Amino acid sequence: MRLSSLPRCAALIAAVMLGGCASPPPSHQALDVEIQRLMSAAKVPGLSLALIENGQVSYSRAYGYANVEKQQPLRTDNIMYSASLTKAVFAYTVMQLVDEGLLDLDAPLPTLLKKPLPDYPAYADLKDDARWRQLTPRMLLSHTSGLLNWRYINDNNKLDFKYPPGVRYVYSGEGLNLLQMVLEERTGIPLQTMMQQRVFDRFNMKDTSMAWRKEWEGREVTHYAKDGTAIVHKRRGSARAAGSMDTTIGDYANFLAGVLRGEGLSAKAYKEMLSPQLPIVSVQQFPSHWPGDTDLWRGIGLSIGLGWPLYNSPLGPAFFKEGNDDGTQNFALGFLTSRNGIVLLSNTSTAQGMYLPAVEYVYGKTCLPWFWMNYIPYDRPELMGLQARERPVVSAGCGG
């Protein structure tokens, strides 16, 4: 079976000018060979891949090992940690509530909570900073609240604002977890139940949950650090909007396919979710609370939507989400015009080194903002580390 709708031209525009691609799309067999080559080069023990064509899952495959020591092959039904890919599913849930009039994206936080935010023990650090009153669900969902990613990043382990609310993209798991608290308090429904009913059931995600399930025993992957040290799969006992979801490659592919179809949202809510809220001006995504602006990403229109970063690719408007943790690096990318997309789930901290070449093997030139994402290719180690931020790199022909 061929990937009939996956162009491999250097750029879609060039393909149109030349009357077609210079070479045919890759077969599944050729794709499998290339993925395994990249895994070997980037030292990736296990990887699952799925492709979506025109809003439908067209191919899925698992490569390598779920457990290297036991030589246990990775299967498509192995339970894998989604990490921050959870945030995209949470965003889809939130937009359904907005659609139904249960949540106003622009309502100030004081109108949404039963008591002042600092009166909740988890947010007592903000008692002397009235800026919490300016926060809205839109800011929290678009990472523009000004709150840093996690309070433990600060030397004093206290939560604070790094920027005024609504002025800059600063990736914030804290913000997503705060919005979770708002939703649970207003609806009286636990997040796990809410997401199960609104997303997991809708998209036939039978092996996806915001908390560990006992029946998964023995199906979970072992994770691996950069040095190859094994990390036991954590069995998370409670739902966290910023990242607690376990899933399979098939389940997450079903979700991305549903997003590409716009299923479950009105046209208005769907457009709102995938519309720019603010341009992204940081050199790299992490640490995004550091000062300093750049125009490097203006050429591709890199911006933040509601739950998803957005940009303009040679294949049309695109949205994506990454999900990283110790021993986990995942990626999901969708193209709105063709309704094509790709999901990559791994059990290692080395996988991001192969994601750019893997994506461009399938789609050709995508102008993926890989340097901003820190998706430094495995063969460009000189671009790793904070010192590389002084000389950021933009792919040729992709603005900057």
C-alpha cells in the first residue's frame, strides 16, 4: 500500500510549478526502512508511528523494543506515556465546554471561582500579586498567563508571574492545571470522567486514560534516559491536565484524525482553537520565560493557538504538539488543508533527534520550527545546549 497523498517534493509550491513530485511518495516498506535507520542513528530503542490521510488513520506501526533488557518488541497496543500531548486533548475538551456555553474563554478568574485564587492552598503564593485577577481561560489555555512552567524551577519553589498576563507566550503547565481546577469546580465533574466522556469515548480511545488502569499490567513500556538507563513506567493515580495521560499509538492517532476532521466542535470553536492568539517571539520554547525577543519565526507565522502551537508550512496551515518527560519524547503534527498528519510516540529521551528527518522524509519540506522546539537533528550536536541560542538556525526558505 502506498502513501498516495504524502508529497516528497522539497516544497509543495515547487511541486506545483514542476507539475508534480520528482519522485513518488514512499511506500510503507520504504518508510519502515527509513524509520529504523533513523532510530539506529539517534539511538532510539522504541518508537510507534501513525499516519493520517484526509482525516483517517491510514497506517500505524511499532518499531524496536518496549523493553530492551528483555528484548520485548514494541507493539502498537503497548501503553505509552503521552506526557504533554495530554494538553492538546485537554484543550479539545475545554473547547467543547466553550461550545456549549459552559465556559467563557474571556471571563476573569474571580468570576469563575467560588473564592479568591490565593485562598486555595496551592495558589497561596499569589496572595500579594493581584495580577491573578486578570487571568482568563484563554490565557491559561494559550500559555499566555505569564506563569512559568513549574514553580519548582524557581529557587524558592514558589509560583509567580514572569510576565504580565496576556502579553507573551510562556509555556506553563501550572496554567493548565489551574484551568483544570476551574473546570472541575464549575462542572462538579472530575477531569478523568470529563475527558473520558467527551474525547476518549468519542474517538474510540479504548486504551487511553488520565490515570493508570490495573488491567494494563504488563503492557506498559520501559522508558530510557539519554544514557540508556531504564526508567520504570510511572503509574499515575490522578488526572493532571498538564500531563498524566497514558495511551497507545492507535488511540492518539484516532484523536489527531478527529481533530483534523473537526469532529466534536462547532466550526466557530474549531476555528478559534486553531487561530493565532499571540505570535511566539522566544528563541526557543524552553526556557520560554527567559527575556529576549526574536523575529526569526515571523516568516512562518509561528504563534500559539488554544492548546496548540501554529505555523504556516509549505503544505498550508499546520498545528502541532510535543510531549516530553524523562524517558519520553512524543510529537503530533497536522496539516489543515489536506487533513494529513503524523504521530510519533517513543520510550526514550533521544527520539527528538530523529523527528525532523522523519517528518520531512514523509512530507518533504515542512518548515517545522525545529530549532525553536529544540528538535535538534541527531547529526547536528553542535546545535544542542543553551549556548546555541546565541546563533539560532532557521531552515532555508522558511523565513527568518
